[in-house]
Amino acid sequence: MDLEAMYQEIILDHYKNPHGRGLREPYDGESYQINPTCGDELQLRVKLDGDRIADVSHTGQGCSISQASVSVLTDLVVDRPVDDALAKLDAFVELMQGRGKVEPDEDVLEDGVAFAGVAKYPARVKCALLGWMAFKAALVQAGVEKAREGAEIS
Amino acid sequence: MTATPLEAAPLDVAAVRADFPILTRTVRDGKPLVYFDSGATSQRPRQVLAAERAYVETSNSAVHRGAHQLAEEATDAFEDARERVAKFVGVDAGEVVFTKNATEGINLVAYSMSNAATAGEEAKRFRVGEGDEIVITEMEHHANLVPWQQLCRRTGATLRWFGVTDDGRLDLSDIDSLINERTKVVAFTHQSNVLGTVNDPAPLVERARKVGALTVLDACQSVPHAPVNLRELGVDFAVFSGHKMLGPSGVGVLYGRRELLEAMPPFLTGGSMIELVTMERSTFAPPPQKFEAGVPMTSQAIGLGAAIDYLRAVGMSAVAEHEKQLTEAALTALGEIDGVRIIGPTTTESRGGAVSFVVDGVHPHDVGQVMDSMGVAVRVGHHCAWPLHRRLGIPASVRASFYLYNSVHEIDALVAGVREAQRFFGVV
């Protein structure tokens, strides 16, 4: 097994210097997610500005994969229309649940494509999705009804 | 002149390993497997598979039913396995109940206690309700925690617990107030699945007896690894799992003192566990059948019997001594690495072969991933002991757990894995 294939440089960079970290006020939706198998925790807030994601802030503790993933999420969705963010969410979930067989679209997922290698390790998929699960739940709480639809994250 | 006790013959690791086909496989692109996750589930020797196979190929049928020859042979083989289990832990066969696993054994006791509310006078001592207390410890596996929480929720009883000291020992300083005349159950682990700490049941059993409380011992991590005589320990109930002691999954054991099993109401009801059934009511078979409703796991119980034969042939003292050497080597080697913190006792004094640790700056999940890439299988996470991790101020840990088939030189792979994780994540 090639460790570098899973822990791409991009992932390690995001892990060491996470974007969006620290909870911020004000916010419209919030979610607290845990990974019961390993005890990782993540609290995430979303601030909306009309149909746009104005801010995503988060705090928690977790492995490099979960921490890097939420950092990448921040880059991908902040300052984007909600619809774009939801499309990225669906694409990321599809990538992660594809057992390494889904070819990621770099135009949509940008740094998120680095997680393609993680998808081959079922035990780590949940780590990668923790932040996205929190984002989806926070959007629902913020009143974005269509966030209820789309990819099922479990 | 004092007599020197006979030393157990040392364990021949190479000979043992030859009985475990899985240990010869490679993982992750050709790396030899180093299996350090026996605390979660152990591997099975050929002898266990052979026993299961022989039963299925020659005598398979439903036990305790039917009068044909296969039924007779199956029942004999099943009951023979029960005898072996009983002898292995120093109790009578009538005191051994086969369950799905240890978790089910604890639930059986907890649910039987709720059922006691509506059972007859003979079940009185099992009744719990408001004002009663159940005492556990902060180092319990969720299996010996959640069922008691739930029993308290169902009955209005209060859950209390012993704390854990910073060095991973049970804090018994408040034993006389924690275990008091309101206490109905004292449930505790014999050996922590995270810390490796071995708890001496004596003071807990003595205090529980004084106040008339029942004791329940989680022996999942002790019975597979050292000589254990449950009668001598004096506990009222004990549980352990087949798959953690070279046996199959799907079979566990609940031990209960005979008079208690006789008085305790059943948990699961149905076929096999009855004496007389009418449309209005039923009476129940004597224990252990009273607690074994339905056709039981059979080849699994027989496999467990074979696992016990295997362990007896090696000798439990030899197993314990071998694991002590492994533990000593691991504690010493890990202790020498900067940035590694061992969770639990750092000597082999009253300590078994589960060694958990954290690596500064590298999350346990990532340590485990690096080790996995090198062929070393360890457990990462909270190991079903979340409150214990919270108490120790860590979200998770890495656990290496040893068994009779591990060799001392495999500890080198553990150390190499930790160092590689540190290098890869740039913390050294």
C-alpha cells in the first residue's frame, strides 16, 4: 500500500493549516457530528447571505482525513451559491462512496479530488464525510429545504 | 527448605503459529501480517476449525430435541463443550449458559433483573427500583456499561461508578460509600480492554457480599489470557466471549452461581427453555436450559470446546507468562520513543497484554493507517470505552493487544510503525 496515495500532499497541507477553523458568529445553521467508531467530533456553522454561503466555521478534533476534508469543504463552498455548494456536496459524496472507482471532476471538486485515494479504504470514508455531513445538516437547520435531498450520507 | 513451584513449560511460539493458517498470509501488497488486535478478536487454530467441521460433517442436528442418533450425538457434543468450558474456569456445567457473546450475557442478567419485577417471590433479590443503586467502573467496556444504564432507565435505579486514577488503576478509595446497603449490583471488568489493568476482584466481592449486592465480572480479557478460577474469585456472575479465546464468533458464556440461576427469571423465552406449556401459562426448565431459548449455536460451542482444549494443552500459565514478556517488551520499547504516551500502567504489575498509547501530533487513526500500510494490525479509536478515554483526556488511542501466537520480534514491527507514523506526519 502506498501511503502517499492516500495522504496526498494537499491533504497534509490542509490538515496542518486548516481553513475556516474556529466557530464564528453570527450563523444561521449549526451541526454537531460524531464518528461513533473512533470518537471524532466536529461542530460546524453556516452563515447564509441570501442564496449564497457567506461563511463556514468549524471546530472539533479528528484525524488528518476528517480535518483536511472540512478544510477543503470551506474552500469549496464559501462565497458560492447554495446550489453550487450542494452540487459539490453530491459530487464529493459520490466520490467517497465509489470505492475508488469514481473519476473525480477537478472543475467541481478542486482540492477535493485529493480524497480519491481515501475512497479505497472503507474505514476512512466516514472520516472524510464527517464535515460534509455536518455541512448538510447545518444547511437544513438554516432553512435550506433542498439540502434534505440528494446524496444520503451515512 | 521451601518447595519451588513447578515452572510452566515455556511456550513454543513457532509451533503455535504453525496451527494458525491466517498468520502466514500477507496484507497490503505483500507485507507479512503482524496481528496485534486479539483484544478485539483472536485468530483460530486449525484444531478449532477441524472440530467444527467434524461435527457438521458427521453429527449436525438440533440439540435437546429428537430421539434419533444424530440428535443424540449433537446433544452430547454440545453438553461436552459445556463441561469443558466449566472445568476451564473452575465451575459446574450447570452454571454455564451459552449466549451469543459476552454482551448478550450481561444483557441477560440485566433484563432478567427487570423481569424480576413481575416474577415470583423467589426472584425478589433480583428486583431493582427507585432508591436502588448499581455500581460499575469508569474503565468498563460499553458492554458492561450501557446495559446497566438501560436497566437504571427502565427501573428508576441509580447508576454509580468507581473512578480511574491517572495511572490507569481503579480508585477504590470510596468503596465503602459507593457500595452500600442500597447497592444491588456491582459490575466490573477483570482486565481493562484498553489499559490492560488487572483488577483484583477480592475487595469488591467482599464489600458487595457484606451489603448483599450481586457481583458481575466482565472476564472477556482475562479468561483467554491467564488461569482464571471463577469459583475462587467468588463472583456471582461472569461473562466471556468465544471469539476472544481462539474460538468461533457467535458463542459466549455466562457463568452464574447455581442458586442464583435457579432463582433468576428468564430473559428470552420460547422453545427449549420450558418444562410445561399450556395455552395459559408455562413453567421453565432448570438452568442452564432456562436461559437458552431456541436452538442454540452448536458448532460454535463445539469449536469453543476445542479452543479450550488447545489452550489447556499449551497451558494457561505459559500463555500468561508469554504475554507478560510481550507486554514487557512493548512497554519498554514504546516507552523509549519520544512523543509516545502509554495509557495505563507502565509496568507488567497486575497488567495484561493490551497496550494502548497516543503519539503526540498524530491522530490514532492516522497512526493505525501507517501501521496498516506496513502490515501491522492494531485497533484505533476508543475501543468501546469512550468514557474511559474522556476521563484520560484523549479522544482516542492506538491499541496493540497480544496473544499466544505473537512473537517478541513482532514488537519491532510495532515500534517501526510508530516511528514511521511520526516521520510521515513530520512530528520528529
